[in-house]
Amino acid sequence: MPAEAREQPRSKGPLLVLGIEASCDETAAAVVRRDGTGRGEILSNVVRSQLDEHRPYGGVVPEIAARAHVECLDVIVRGALDEAGVTLKDLSGIAATAGPGLNGGLVAGLVSGKALALASGTPFLAINHLEAHALTAGLTDGLSPPYLMLLVSGGHTQTLLVEGVGRYRRLGTTVDDAIGEAFDKTAKLLGLGYPGGPEVERAARGGDPKRFPLPRPMIGRAEPHFSLAGLKTAVRQRAEAAAPLADQDVADLCAAFEAAVTDIVIDRVGRAMDMAEDTFGPDRPRWLAVAGGVAANTAIAAGLGGLAQARGYQLAVPPAALCTDNGAMIAWAGAERLALGLVDGLDFAARPRWPLDPDAPAAIGAGVKA
């Protein structure tokens, strides 16, 4: 439990929570209802993307992102409330992303959430963005812990055991690039658009994944960590050797890269499944939840589906709109915390780095990504 968290009586009745998300390059707000049995319903989910602002730079520019959040947060929040047909007085809680993420955006979202909570006398909830991803399967699939989770977003690649709200055990992490980051860098290297994930996937559909041999870093290792930097370097070397690149060369490189990433994910998640056996035991149902924007990649999703079936797991993948950054997952995480009687003070500060499992041993070479 964060140091700033405060306890109040648990809630057994329905909860109505507004969620605000501004940790990176989407400004989002949503209203979610959680009933007394723990089931969730999305009443509104408004998202404004900043892709057009950042596309000329090939990546997110923090200063531009922060200004864009400030300019439209009030409109996005009002839109979410209006779409849900509720007012601030109807809310049980107001949740805002407090980290991890870009500091300027986090501050913008937090200030907005705190101001609304103060003005309306509504409990405030500071949400860990990664926890919101981790709990999304409860909103979409009614999934209750424990379950295994693969978090694959632009900035994070981890396998985690979700043991309960606020209780996470990290099994594996990336020691260098996150998978989404590797997709973006590969797309930029090959002259494709931004964001890189969808562009690489689109090009890969017309490519031959076997034409360019690429490594599968970390496959077979006992610890379920990831490494993408060597694969990214190998793509650059193959591209330089084949230059000047024709469209088919780019398609083949994308297909080879996507196939390599898929193989890595299957192997690493399989190892995490091995480590999770003691948690599930012989009789408990086994679930693998996947969250983060990379979960929308069809090749990776198909590979995980095959792995889950082979290992006796059921697979929970939220709709694409709930895999990328959104306010609904923030509102749901807030509702789950509020149901346990957990609220936060208005003095809660932004946390640009906020690991879900702060006690996890550092992965050699991982640095702050641990």
C-alpha cells in the first residue's frame, strides 16, 4: 500500500468512479460502475490521441504531451461525465494516474483529479498505471486473482503474478528495450510511420519471415527476463547489408522481426508459467491475462493463444481500446481500491517511476526498468 494511502470502511455497495489518464500521449477520461458483486460496467470512455502532434518527431515529446493534456483535460472530463449521464455529485470516487509515466502529463492529470475531488468533496484515488493494466481483466472478463499477466506496452515488458489488488509479484522484466519500444525503433529504422507497432505489423503481412535470419535473445534461459536490444541491432545490420531497401525488403525484415519477437514472448511466458505452478496448484484454474498496446499485435496474440492452450491456460485479452492507455482502466482500478476502503490524500505526488513490485530483485543490466 502506498505510504500516502488511507483506509476507510470497505464498500459493499455499487461504486461510480471517474478515471483520468494523462501519463503519456493520450488524454483520457471514463466513468465506470462497479456493482456490489464486483462486476464492472463502462458508462463512458473518452480518449484523445496526440499522434498527430508527435508523428513529425517519430516519438513522444514530453513537453508537447504535457501542453496538449492541459489544453484539453477539462473538455475530455466533461465529455466523459456527459456521455455517462452523471455529475460530480453522483461519483463515489475520482481516480487519476499518478505514475509511472512522463512527469508533466502525470502532474496535469493529478492536479485535475485532485481539484475535482476537492471541489466535490469526493474521495481521491492515485492510481498506478501498471496496476490499472493488471486489473483490466477483472473489468472485461470478470477475472479474479490469482492469475499470470503479461504486460507489453510501449515502455514496459513484464510477467507478473497478480495476487490481489495492490499485491503483485514480478517474475520477469526486460533488461533493455520494452517490446513496444523495439517495434517503434524498428519502424523508424526502416522508414515506416509512427507509432511503429501497427506499421511493422502491416508491412509484415506481405513479408517472408524466413528470408532474414534473426536472433532470439534469452530463449531457453532459466529466468523469464526479456532482451530486445540485440534483436533490434540485428535488424539494423541486415537492413544495412541489403541497402538500398526495396518495399519487399522492408516487408521481409518486418516479418522476420515480428516472428522473432513472437518466439521470444512464447518462450519467456512459458518459463513464467513454470514459475507460477506453485501459486496455482493442481486444481485451481489457470489464467493468462495480457495487457498493453502490443497485445493488439495479431501474431503475438495468436502465439500466446497457442501457448495457453498447450499449457492448460485460459487467455484473457481485453479489447484493443482497453489495451492501450485509457481512462476506463484507471476508473476500474480506482473502484477496486475504493471497494477495499483505500483512498489517497490530495498531497499524493506524481511518481514517474513506480514499480508494481518494488521488492523484486534487480535483473542484471536492467537498471531502472527492473
